[in-house]
Amino acid sequence: MESPRRSTGEVVGHFFQALVYVALAQEAGERWWVYAAMLGVAAAAQLVGMGASWGGKPRLVGISSLVSLLMVGALYGEALTQALYARDNFGPMTGETIINSFGASLALLPWVVLWPISRLPALKAPKVLLLLPLCGLLPLRAVAAPQVKEDPAALQAAAEAVWKQWQGGPVAELPPGALVTPYLAGVPGKTVRIGKEPLVLPILPEGSSQAALIVELPLGRPYKGLIRPGRDAPLLKDPVSPRKHAQNIKRREIFPGASFPAAADTSVRFQSALISDQGWLPLVDGWSAAPPLSPESLDASVEAGTRHLIKNMQEDGRFTYIVQGPSGKAGRGYNYPRHAGTSWFLARSAATFSDPSFGEAADRAIGHLDRMSQRTPDGRAYVLDPERTDGKAWVGTTALANMAVALRGNNPSLLKEWTLQLAASVDAQGKVLGEMDQASGKFPDQPANPYGQGQAMLGLILAERAGEMSGKDALDRSMDYVRRDYAGATHPLLVADEHWMCLVAVALHEQRQSDAADGVCAAYVAKERFASPAPGGGLQPATGPAAGLAEAVIAWAWITQDPVWKQRSENYGWLFLRAQYRPEDAPMLEGAAQLIGGYRDAPGELDVQIDAVQHTGCALLGVEALISGRTRRGSLP
């Protein structure tokens, strides 16, 4: 016998719950279509429950509510599977994002489960059935990610067999699905996929130089469509090498706030090797493997980065702002603050190593900044950025230039002029006013700025260390201001990009035996701690953007000597060594001479920008100091 009709409130409750599911499904949209489909089923079930409630059918009400709960449970199970896989396979740097995203979705639980649970008693079934929704929390794909093990011996044998065939030997026997890409003078030819037919390679021209082959053997499929750039490629009609595919990879949001390189369901993971007349070389994410982290490998990397800058430097002291990869051609644009920062890196490299060409290059870069400087009647000088048309001059450019000339120690008059400009930027309270009006030569009042405060203070500290005391009073005021009023010192949540203030903290400890900037640095690195790279993980931060943060982490590790921060600093060292173009990569680079020694942002992001070399080189000098336990004149700020 049917129960009497339910109250209007119960009918409205089902309808409201359906609307909640529909709204969440719409939010999920195409980004997470599986989640949207599950929520759609849950919404439909609630509409059925609405009709059943109105019609007085309690058993159908209970069934519809159970279906909704199963869908919600399955949704959370699938989301948890994705989150755990991303955390375990893409490194700890994703941990904070995953936790925050999943935590935010858990906040929705009362809205998506309480009403359906309240309707379950209508089933009049054993209470154990209330546990059924928990079954949905079992991952939909409970199987572990497929293990794809590399086989170096098979890779070497395949590479050598293909090379012999290209030299006129017998046809190589390779596993189906293997890829072979010929390179001539760094330019790739068409990628060939091994099928049932024998391998056919293009004719090797007589006397061709820099001939090479990349051989890629299939290992298995990436799990859940998440891929590693440089190792994975889709199975297309026209085969594409994972190395080339890395430059075309798009990212998609697989979980709210968590974007990962995405692949088609038919993508395959490969192990890769480069072979030429120099022999065979296994590739990691499409490039030669980095050497183990050591003081020697770090020094060699910094020296190679310095020579890269010099190779791409003009006689007038300007740099090639961007060297495009893999062509080696010069990109467009210029940036004077980054020119000044790169000059400081050259000065640090010259102070650390014995190569006289490093100092000559630093002096040329500083000389260009000197020629671009304007003088004021009261004896100040500031670097004029010709790209600016607003009549203002940024104090940070002069600060970075001052750091370089202070370390070189060979132009005291220029050091004094630039130091006076930095001192003039500090107001009576100690706040650095970043922008100067060129027409009046004065600094109007401005909000606090993280870059300007840190850069100007560091420029004053290094000038004082070099014996130029005209900025002493301004530095005193700045130290008091940072300790007393600067937002980051008392309100860590307001800390912006403060990597310069961490360098100030290190320099203040040495020059003034002061911890005035420690509070700001501690707040900054604590806020950014989850962005650390993870050796072995698939998803890593881009080299250029990570390098500035790395300098801050290294500075804090040096101040605290904390093993945790030291390890994070070494992780950055691993990331940067991995990102450097090495001589072994030359057969894959059309413009090898211009690129060797530079740092690419990622396996498929191949341009080299001067500030990436600057920050990365400075960071590596700091990692070397941490590992060796020694300081050299250019090791730290």
C-alpha cells in the first residue's frame, strides 16, 4: 500500500538538491566532464526522487537518494585518485595545490550529501545499506599506474643498430611503434614509426656534418592522460617525436586549480637515445642527462652560463636579450633592469673564477649602463631606460648597476654617483621611493614596493662594503623601516615577491651583523615553500621564474643552516643543471654555438633569456656555497 503524499517541503528539498547538482555540473563543464556527468546523474536521480516524494513512493525516494550518494561518492573517489596520482608522480611541488583544491571541494560535502542521506530511511532496508555510498569513495580506477620500466641495454642496441643501417649496414630490427628521427646540422627530418615493414631511412648525404639520429622505444601508456614533456607523444597518423611534441603540449585543468600537461588517450611513453659518430647517449626528457650535483658540476654550469652570455654579447656591452631555441637566432626586445642584473651576475662570476674574460665582459656591460646614465646637478647619476616614455626612471635599474660596479671595484666615481641616487630614493621614514621624475630629479611619494626596497637596499649595502659611505644614513633608515613598518615584517600574509629582501638579509648579516630583514625573508620563503622542484617528479617549475625564488630559498638556508632549506636549495640546483644546454645536445640544435650554456625554461620551452641566466647562475653560486661550506667573493650577495 502506497504511503500518503509527502509534504511540499520534501518535494522542494529534492528539487533544490537537483539544482545544487546541476549548478556544480555546469561549473565542472568541459574541464572535468567525468565529474559533470556524475553530477548530472545525481541531479536526475533527485528529480526522480521529487516525483516519487510527491507521489508517495518512499522506496523509490530512497533508491533515488542512494543513486545520488553513489554518484557523489564516485566523484570524490575519482577526484582523490587524480589528486593522489598527481602528487605521487608529479612531485611535491603539486602538493599544496592538490590539498587546497581537494579541501575546497570537501567543503561542499554538506550541500551534496546531507539531504540524500536524510531520505535514505524511506528504504526500510537494513542500516548496513547506509554504508553503500562509501563504496563510491573507492577509486574508479583502483589499479595502480602502469609501471613503465626503461631498458638501457635494449635502447643502446636499438640506437647502434639504426646507426649502422644509416651508415650502409643491415636493416635494423626494432620493436613495433619505435620512432626514429634523423638530424642534419641540428635540423630534424621526418620522424619514422616502425611497423610491419622494414625501417627505411633517408639517404645520408656524403660528407654531411653533425649527422645524428634520435631513437625512441615505446614503454607503455601514461596514466590518466597526464604526461611528461619530452617522454610522451600521441599516436597520430603522422608520427611525432616526444622531443618535438614537448613544444606543442597544452595544459589542462584536471582538478580545480591544478593544471598538468595533457595528452590524448592514445599517448605512449618512450625512452630515448641520441646517436652520432660520437657514440650513443641516453636522453632524459629529450635532452642529455645532467651531471650529479657537486661543487664541481655547479661551478662548471655557472662558467658555461657566463660564456653563453659573452658569446651573445655585442661590442657595445648590450646582450642578446633572448636567444631563440633551437635556432640560436636573436629574439626581439630589450630590458634594462635585466641588463643591469645580468651585469651583476657577470661581476659575481668574475669575482669567483679566474677567467679574465668574465671581468672584461662585466666591465663592458657596466660601461653601457654608464653611457645610458643621466647626471643631476647635485652629483647623482641614474640609468635611463630608453624604452620608457613616461618621463620616469626606476631606481631598481640603478641599484642593480651599482651592485655590479661595487663588486668590480674599478670605478669609484661612478659608484659614488649611483650610490647618491639610491640614497636620494629613501624617504625620511626609510621607505624606498621607486620612481623618480626625470624632469625635476625628485621622488614623489609612492606606495611601498617589494622590488624597489630590496634592490635599493642591496645596492647601498654593497656600496658600503666597497668603501662608498655616502649611502650610510639612507641604509640606516631603511633598516629601521623594514624592521618597523614594512608590511612583510609584521604581516607575513601581505608579503609579495621578496626574493631581493632575502638577498638583503644575507648581506646585512655580513655587513652590519643585523637581522633586520630576516622577518620578511622568513615570511616569503614560508609562503612559497610548496613551489620547490622535486627530483624525479614529472611536473617541475619553469627555470626562469623559479630562479629568483631559488635565490631567496638559498639565502634563507645560508642564514639558518637548516637542513630542510638546504635540501630544497639542492633541489633547485638539480633543476637548473637539468635545464642547461650542454655540448652533448649540439646535434639536436641548429644554433648550438649560441645556445650552449644557456638555461631553457622546460623540456619544450627552448628560448634562453638573459635574466634566466642571471638568476640561475647566481642561485647556483649559492648552492655551491651551501654544499661546499665555503664562501668566495662572488658566492653570495
